[in-house]
Amino acid sequence: MSQKDTFRIVTRASDGTLRIRDFPSSAPILKMHTQIGVDDSSADLALRGMPVFRGLIGPIPEGKNIVRYESPEVFEAVTKDWTNAKVKRRRRRRSAAEPVEAPESV
């Protein structure tokens, strides 16, 4: 299990762009947001025990060492973009079909 050592907060700036701030620990985030619990049900075991903050969605895994928290507006927009993204369909490669000979009739 890898240790998450970067805490990332993603919010929306006043001009509509994404604002990303990285922190080395959760201590600076605790000064800005109230901790309301800890994550105890994440499928990513490295996130279990990570703080849950009021006003932020998360913790969300992002890469090996990053724990991501998002504002509700960013979470909604990113989720909509993700669900509306067109998935490029993969084509299967087919080997050249060998001609099938009909059995001789007796």
C-alpha cells in the first residue's frame, strides 16, 4: 500500500478556471476547513483513515501519492465531463479467414 504524501484541493476560480493547490500534509487544510470525520469505506485502502472535510468532496485517489479533494461545483462539472466523454471504440483485429471447403457429396 503506497503512502499518500500530497494533498490536492481543486476549486473553481472567480474567472471559471480550475484552481489547484497542493499541500504536503493535511495540516494547512485543517486551518481552512473543518474536519468532520475520516474515510472508512474507500475501495482504495491507502485512503482509509484520511480526513473528510466539510465543504469538500473527497478523499479521491489521484495517482500513486496524491489525495484529491474537490469543491462540490468542480466535482459536479468533472463528473459530467467524464460521463459525457465519448469512448473511442476499439476495433478487433481479425485474422484472414481461411476459406471453408464444402464436404463432397456421395
